[in-house]
Amino acid sequence: MPDRSFLAWPFFEERHRIFAEALREWARETVPPLVDHHDVDGSCRRLVAALGEGGWLEAAVPGSDGGEGRHDVRTLCLAREILAYESGLADFAFAMQGLGTGPIVLFGSPELKRRYLPAVGEGTRIAAFALSEPDAGSDVAALSTTGMPDGNTHVRLDGVKTWISNGGIADQYVVFVRTGEAPGARGLSAFVVDADTPGLTIEERIEVVAPHPLATLRFENCRVPVERRIGGPGDGFRIAMATLDVFRSTVGAAALGLARRALDEGLRHASTRKLFGAPLGDLQLTQAGLADMATAVDASALLVYRAAWTKDGGAERVTREAAMAKMHATESAQGVIDRAVQIFGGLGVTKGVKVEELYREIRALRIYEGATEVQKVVIARDLLKGAGGQAAR
């Protein structure tokens, strides 16, 4: 049984506690039968449909029911932690519906919202966020995929996007391209592109250590109506950063869910496995490891929910808070899970054992949506900017 005491922290309101308890019960009963690691695409489709039917995607895609379109980041983080505890694929299915529609929720026209949000919120369409390129991942300003005018009503997209989650199964992509209004980051724009648009092809499906739908997309003379642009010309970088500002903390929450599951698995095994005639948990070294794991989990939770609470409180940006949460939670989760594997011994590296699955699941979280090294740069720059401002005063 995962620890629930953190729900009493002052970061949360009663509605968050009610949401968390309901989702935890739903996920425990509903998620496991839907996951088949030999059919990743099918698993994701089933999970998205179930999340939509259960009403849980309303948290990821606010406004999909025609109401106010504002993310509650604490709810997003709770959802990702709870779903990741049950299944990395369930967390992925939920999170990508949110990330893939985040730019539309935040900046889309009323027409784009009406056209693209309801079906994603219902779980009948799958969304994706297409930002990374072979030579432009963390350095968004280096994007080279172009979106050039094609008459008065269309733009023509040409280029390659890679490491695109939901690539190959998505029904729609938010694609960031260079439209040339200015050099660097100021010359990017964002468009919604339907998966069946001529000129958009899936060039390659990418296999990774913890399988999930991932692909390289190619755009060749791909004509998209200008009305599918999100925001204005040249707003792409601002849209991408604002979206990641919402969702970066939630990556930390997913890592937290994986780490909390590893701690619980380690506690169960240490309590039941006998070594030298006594439970493994009686050994002081095992106790020290469990203490370190529990402390790391709580420290990550404090950072994650501090960042989410700050954003929900009306902060325009939570760049430093979100970067700290993402960096610490993913890095410490790697250590917690590694320690759980060690507690399990040979079983810990056996396929089909939960901690082995967690060990593969956590690795990518230290890279996507800004690798740990990038988060350190973000944090340091924010600190130095503040120090410079204080010195000037």
C-alpha cells in the first residue's frame, strides 16, 4: 500500500485528496489487465480509451468539455504519480494526451480548441507533441524543420522530427517549425497537423529499453492550413516553453511514482525474504538502504508538489522550481530503484519482476523534457540572474 500521508501536506486541497483516492482505486483495478508489454501500441490505445471513459483525461486536457481551459498542475502531478506507480505505460498514455494538447489549451484559438480537444479528452483520439529533431533536442532554437508560405491559405512543412512520443499511433501532432520571422528562437511557429495529412510519413519506429510508441516523422511538401497555427507567427518558442513549464514538474511526479513503487517492493521483499535465518530487513545495511530510499522519496515529493503548488498559485513561470523538481526526482528515483534491485538480488534483474521493469522505466525520465544537465544550467542561470539583480540594487 503506497504512502498517502503526503496528501495531508498544505500543498493540497480537499479536492486533490478526493481525486487521488478515486484515481488510485480505479488504477489498481483497471490498469493491469490493459497492459501487454508485447503489444505496446495496443496497450496505449486501450489505456487512453479507458482513461477517457473514466473521465480522468479531463485533468490532462482541460477545456475539452467546453469549460475553462486551465491546467491544475497539482492534479496533473498526482495523476502521473499514481498511474506511474501502477504502470509506466499508463502514466505515458495520460501524460502524452496532456502534452500533445497543452499548446492548444494554453494558446489555441476557440476553433482549434473545439476541433481538437474534445476527442482527445474523451480518449477517442491520440495526441502528440513534435518538437525534437536529429540535431535539435534541448536546443530548441536550433530547429531546422521549415514552415514556408504556400499561397495565402497554407504553409508547407519540410523536415524531420524524431524521438516523438506517440509517433505512429497519434491522430494529431503539434509541430514546431521555423517560419523565419526572426533569427533563432524568435522565428518559430506551432501548427496542429493531422496524422493523415499528405506529406507526413512515419519514417522509423524507435525501440527503447522501456518500450513505448516512439517514432521519427518526415515532412515533405506537407501542406497545412494557416488556420491550424497555434498563436501568432513567431510564437512557437514561447508556446513550447510555456507548455514545458506546466509539464516539467509532472515528469518529476512520474519518477516519484516509480520510486514509491520501488520502495514498497523493497519493503515487502525485505520483510519476507529470509537470510541467515532472519528477515532480510533485520540487517542494518538493508535498513540503512530503506531509510535512504524513503528520505529520497519524500524529498522529491516536496520539490514536485512545491513546484506544482507555486504554478497553481498564479506564478507566471516556475522555471527554477520545475527544473529542480524534475532533476532531483528523476535522479533520486534512479537511485531508489537501483537500491530496490539490489535488495532483490538476482530476482531484481529477472524479467517479469516489477523492480526490473522499474529499472528500465526510470532511465528515460532523466533525459526527456530536458536532460538533468540541462536542468542544472536552467537552475544556475536563474540563480545568477537573481544574484545580478540584487547586486544592481
